[in-house]
Amino acid sequence: MSMITGTDEFGDSVTLSAGSSKIEPGITPAKPVVLQWKTFSEAADEAGMSRRYGGIHCKTADLAGGHLGRVIADEAWRRAQSYFDGPVKENVVVGPSLKSSLY
């Protein structure tokens, strides 16, 4: 998003009402919960952590997915810009280097 907006600043929030859980309706959260993010990066990191807490992904999958998402976003941005500026000058190749950059 920062490539489109020109900044990582986000500054948004959402309030979850008491008892609004889809898993435990009427029970959780016990009190209203406010989630807020100063930056897009902070929102993305929190989304990754929520998937860990939910048992959907492990730490390695979260980190790899975040890294891969940034690589794909860079390539997508370059490609989109080529429609305005001319041909894409270089291609990104995702391969074995992905694993080594996570550790």
C-alpha cells in the first residue's frame, strides 16, 4: 500500500463490540476492543500474528509469507508502472534465496 500512497502511514482503527465474536457470539470479547494501526506495516504484521494465534500458520510460514508478499508486491508494482512508463526493466526470480533470507 505504501507504494501506492507514497507513505507507510495508515492511522486507522476498528472497534470490536463486546460479544461480537463469530466463534463465541455473545461471550467474547468481554469488553469492546479497539485495534489500531499507525502504519500499513504494523497492520500487516498484526494480521500475520493473528493467523499464528489462530493456529492457521506457524512462525516460519508467517515470516516466509510476509517476505514473499513483499517480493510479489515489488514485482507487481514494477509491472503496473510499466503500463505507464514503458517496459519492465528487470524480472524478479523467487527461488532458493527466499529460504536463506528468512534465517
